[in-house]
Amino acid sequence: MNELPEPSWRLLLGRGLPNFALEGVLPVLLFYAVLASTAAAGLVVLWQLRRGLDVALAAVTCTFIVIQALVGLAAHSATVYLAQPVVVSGCWGVAYLVSAAVGRPLIGAFARGWYPFPREFRESRIYRHEFGMQSVVWGVYCLARCALRLGVLLTAGVGGLVAVSTVTSTPVLAALVLWGVWHARRVFGSAVAGDSWRSPAANDAALPTGS
């Protein structure tokens, strides 16, 4: 008993508050965060449907959030909930690359929510080539981010994962979106101005040999 430390306020609060926050507060906050994100995703889909907008991206995102929420709640674990986006990022990466490989680029599907491309233009080779290239870029980004976050989660834990996720999320996503819009406007603007997108020869020339 003589070897026990004095139960000072500093000792008690220093040892007790982190455990209380981790075991008592965090699960509650996580529960409400899960509910809020699920409800917000559903409202976005309904809002876009009512406005007659394309809901491809919102619907896919909503589906992932719902699955993530159900798994997180069932596991009763903040670690499991936070680790799921790592796997989801890898799935997105594979989906982007496969969509580009089969000639149905996901970015092309999502782009319809940004601009009402005519059906004829969406079926052109230049459209598929541009958004196929962008889908490959997004696929590489998602897979690289997945690998990085997985490595950090296994070596540094949840704290490191949150930090890396924050740094590699909004800033990089914003840069990719802005680059994608700029590049598509430049390529499509040039093609439409010269009316070259209607020419099979011109469209074939825009693709690498063997495509």
C-alpha cells in the first residue's frame, strides 16, 4: 500500500479522463455521427431526385455510408468504424480502374451531374477517353490512399489514421476535382469548337494505339 501513488486530482484526472472519453463519450459521439451521416446522405439523394438531377454518385455514396454505419454499430467499435473507409477507398480504386478498362468510366457517369452532356456526346470516343483517363487517375489515388492509411493504421493506430485521412482527403480531393473540370473543359471545348468529336477518325486519334 505504501508504494501506491497519492490520489491527487492531477493523477486521477490524468488517468481517468482519457479513459472516460474513449469508453464513454466517443462511442456516444460515434453513434450520433453515424446516424447523422446516414441521414444526410439519404437527404442528398432525395433532394437530387426531386430536382431531376443525376443521383449516381450520391446513391453510391449513400450505399457505402449505410453499410459502413451498420457494420460500425454492429461491431460497437470506433476502430472498426474508422477502418472501414480504408477498405472502401480500395474498393473505389478498383471500381474506377475496372470501369475505365471496360470503356464505362465512372467519372463519365458522375460528370452528368455536373453538366447535361447530350447522349450523342456521351457515346463519343473522346468522351470515354477523357473520363477513362480521369477514372484511372482517381483509381490510382484511391488505391494509394488505401495502402497509406492501412499502413498507418497498423503502425500508428487510430490517431495516426485520423491525421493521415484528414491530410489526404479534402485538399487532394478538391485538387483532383478542379483539375478534372479544367482538363475536361479544355479537351471538350477544343473538340466542340472544331466539331472533331463527331469524326470517328479524330476520335480514334485521341486514343492511344491499341485502345
